[in-house]
Amino acid sequence: MLKKILNVITHRAFIVAFLIILQIYFILSLVLDINDYYIYYYILSEILGILMAFYIIGGNSNPGYKIAWIVVLLIVPMLGIIIYLVFGGSQLGKHERKRLMEIYYREAKYARQDIEVMEKLKMENKDAFLQASYIQSWAHNYIYQNTQANYLKDGTDYFETLKENLKQAKKFIFMEFFIVKPGEMWSSILEILKEKVKEGVEVRFIYDDLGCIFSLPGKYYKELESYGIKACSFNKFVPFLRNRVNNRDHRKIVVIDGKVGFTGGINIADEYINKGSKFGYWKDNGIMLKGDAVWSLTIQFLAMWNYINKTDSNFLNYQNKEGEFYLDGYVAPYDDNPWDNEAVGENIYLNLISKAKKYIYITTPYLIIGNEMSTALQLAAKNGVEVKIITPGIPDKKIVNMVTKTYYEELIKAGVEIYEYTPGFIHSKTFIVDDEYVTVGTVNLDYRSLYLHFECGVWLYMSKMINDVKEDFLKTIDESQKVKIKKKKANYLYKLWMQILKAFAPLM
């Protein structure tokens, strides 16, 4: 027992959290230790709270996110200001923003849209062309042909396919993950990476520091460097009050020799391959690309690498100019970041919903959405579009799942069908529309993914892979239970609790 307690209090997550709480306590103590001037403190805190509320209202964030923070400011003005500055803001300083923009301009220089591809798409389908135009013009990502997409229906499929392709690497391997956890999955991958380094393959690895705070020691990148792997952590979590804590690298990207690329919901941890999952069967998915569209994933990785390390990698050194010709529809890998005021992930989802004529099939681990997304889903269902959403039967975070359930009634009343995956936890993030479109990636239907995290995904039109994703969805529905709204006596305390949860949903 003593050993467990020592392990907890010496863990870097505990130390960092303790030091941050200590700093907040110290600041509040200074403020509150003025009993003789309490009335002045009260007036000052109210004025600052109102000014901060106006600042939040004038920002570009989602209205639901603004309201949640304003409520916090009204309840505890001074503490609310401190918490918002640390956990609510996502603004860059002038120098950081300039550097980020330079990286984006460099991305645009290396990735050019093939005009013939867009003209061909415009002739085939105007709606698809308009969606692709948004991805090109506002997400600054591009539409490709000559790309083959393969659907990886679960963690085991992804893991085995990934290992097979990593072993074939000849020039370079790029990997970027939100979570890396020691175990069978990571050990197997790490051994392959070590062997590849010995063969002269360049290996680069990015992991999110907060995402790995409970699974990896601090400065784990130094251990990877000792094996010859170039490594770094994104947005290192430090024990000081600072903004941008919310801005995490939630992306999952693998690029091998510029020929093969992977993304999807799967991190590197054993629960993703159903080894020791605490939440029943862990249902997830991924996508493997071969061909021209892999170049977009390569650029996305190198842009993040340059940003973290303040380097200037020559992207063209990693462009693959060989390969077979693939005829498999249109493919657009896209990425999203919280610092450009463009909600790319959400807008791609909204575009898909608005263009649906027959059906919309969605899988998501969390369903915590703003008014725009809720209205779009309800309107589609009211217009006669078949809308089905699968959420987890066994949640990984109980309080977040409770918030998810607060959205059920309004959606179901509008005609949306919601199913809970009874064998366990569903972590895949997928939209399938009308046998024509599909997107697979890292973007959850929650505020963090849609507005605060770095995310990525792949939008596809008329790819052969769409049938595989649809087939997997329908199989998953058969293993799920349809949610029904039961009429029961009003429990006012329960209803109040659910409304409170929904009000603070954007902060979860």
C-alpha cells in the first residue's frame, strides 16, 4: 500500500498538478488576504469578470463554449479569470503566430492542387466539388486521385498492417500519436523502429506530452534518441500556469517512404488491440493510403515537426515520385488546428450532413455538440434522411458519457436513431453518406476535437473503401442496442443535474 502511495505522489502528473494547484492557491491567498479592503476586491473582481466576459463574447470560439466560460466567471469571477487564462484560451503570441503562418505558407508552396483533378470532379458531381473546394481553399489541403484507400476495421487489423509496412521501410518513417503506452503494441513497434534505424532508415517520432503524462516518463524522447530515433513531444506539460494547456496534438499519422500513410482513431496502447481493455471490446478503425495523397500526410507531419523543433526541414526530400497508378475515386487528407479560427473538422462534417440525400451513418465515442451540429443532424432527419449514430455502450469516462446522453432526447425526437455499442467502447470517428462519401480520422464529436485540438482525417468520394466502411457500420449496428426515450415521472433533481452537465459540456 505504501509503495502504491509513493508511486502516485512521485509521478510527474501528480507533481505537476500539485504545483499548479499550489500556484492558484498562492495567487488567491494574496487576493483574499485583504479583509480590510474586501469591498474594493469585490468591485475589482466584478469589473474584471465583466471585462473578461466581453472579451470572450468578442472572440471567435463556439457560442456554447463562450456561454460555459461566462457562467464560470459569473459564479467565481477572480478564480474564473485565472482558470480561463490557463485552460480556456488558445491564442498565440505575435511571434508564435508569425512562425506558424510561415510554416503554413511553406506547406502551400510544396503542395499544389492539380487543376485537372478539380475540373474532373466538377464535371462528375457539383456537390462533391463544392466540398472539395472548401477543403482546398479553407483547410489548405488538396484533392488527389491516383490513391488507393484501404479500410482497417479494428485495432488488430491496423496493428498487423502497420507492422508489415514498417518492416518494408527503406528511406524514412514518420510517426505522430496522441497516446503511447508501454505494452505489447508499443514494444513490437519500437523493436521494428530500432531495427530500421540500424538499417539506415531515418525515423522521426512525435507524441503529445499531456496525452502520455500517465504512460511515459518526462523527456521520454531522450530515450528514443538513444536508439537513434529522432523524437520530440508536443506542447510539453510544465508545472506553471500558462495558456494553451487545452491545445493538444490529437493526431495519429504514420508515413512510410512517402508511399504509404496511416491515420484513424488508433493510438499506440494495448487496449486498442484488445489486450487488457477495461471497457469491454474496444472498437476502433483506421485507414491506409497508397499513392499521391500520402504527400499530404507527409507535409502535415513535417509542418508539425518544424513547429515543435523550430527547424526548416526540406519537404521535397521526402516526396515519393515513384509508384503505381491507382484508380480509386478522390481522396483528401486534411488537418485542423485551433489557432487559425477555422473549424475545419466540424465544417467538413457539416458539409457532409447538408449534402446527404439518403443516409448519414456516424460512429463517435463522444456526442457533445454545439447548436450548429445538433440542428444540422435534426434537420437532416426531419427532411427524411436516415440518420444513425453509434456511441459506446461501456464508456471510458462516465461523466463525459452522462453529458453525451443529455443530447439523446432532442435528437431522437427529431428522428435521429442512436445506438449504443453493447460489447464495449467504440472509439472510431466515421461519417458515411449516401454510398458516395466517407471520412475517417481523429475528430470526435466534442468541443475539444472540434475547436481545441490538432486533428486530422481523410475525406473520400467514390472510393471502393466506402462499401467496406458501410459494411462494418451495419455489422456494428447489429451488435448495438437502439436507444429509446422512456416516459417516466419527472425527477426534477435529475433533470436539473443533466441541465447543469449540458451547460458545462463545452468545458469537458
